[in-house]
Amino acid sequence: MANSNITKQALSTALKELMEEIPFDKIRIADICNRCDMNRKSFYYHFKDKYDLLNWIFDTEFISFAKDLSQAEELNEHVDAVQNICNYFYENRDFYRKALQTKGQNSFPEHFRAYVMPIMKLRIEYLFGDSEDDFTLNFFTDAAVATIERWLLDKNCMPPDEFMNKLMHLVQQGAEALHNELNKEE
């Protein structure tokens, strides 16, 4: 198992380095293997394709943050977990800007959305007591993913603290305005 992780880490480091130099769609498996002195057979033993490797990088680095978020019960725990996720993305924004621009089957944006959906499902169950409504689940998942994508892809990507402050203000003001509108006396 240790050798497997060493190999995967070497391949992931090679891909990250290459993504700093050339667009993802121009990177070939041979480039990744040459960068870390491995053969293609080793690559394909561990990964289906370069998208699988890209997604593995996200999964292995992001898992602790997702665990914190999925286990958050109180609002302050949820906010702290989201803040940690934002810090992670911001610190790795050059990599994720490129990852978010990948296209095609098994692309990172598709994988990221699939990753966010079960987290949103847990939040919807907690907040609304119902997760069976696909419309609601897709709405909140798409909103979360699109907001993070837009933030990271902005050439003037604001720091995570500022992003979280704006996000929290928007959510709180929106909820308050909606509550007031629904409770107006006619």
C-alpha cells in the first residue's frame, strides 16, 4: 500500500508541475510519466486517465475538509468548515483554476459537483428535513458549485475571508428579506 501511495503521489506531483507549464488538455500521459520517470503501465495500473488522476488529487487533499463539513451540526461548525474549504481552494487556486476549466467526460467540474451533492443533501436534510426533492438538491448544489467556480476563476480572486463575509452577508440578508416578505400582513 505504501508503494502505491508513493507512486500516486509522484504522478500527482508530476501532473501539478505540468499544469503550471501547459494547459491540461495538452498534457499527455507520456508527459506525466516522463516527468516522474515512470512508465505508462505504472500510470494505468493506478489511474484510468489523466482526469482520474486530477480527481484523485482533489479527493486525497480535500477529504478532511469534506469530512468536517459533512459532520458539522451547528451553524458555526458549518461556517468554520466552509471557511477551511475556502482557504484550501484559495491557497491552491492556480491549480484549481486550471482544473475547473477541464472539459469532457470525467472532467473535474463534473467530479466536483458529484462530490458536493451528498454534502448538500445532508445540509438540506438538516435544514428542511427532506432530501428527496431532486429540484431542491440540484438547485443548492449548482448554486454552491457555481459560486465557488466564479470566485476561483475571477482574475481578481478575493481572499477567502472577504469571500466568506460576502457569502454570509448575502445568505443572512436573503433569508431575512424572504422571511419578512412572507410574513407581511396584507
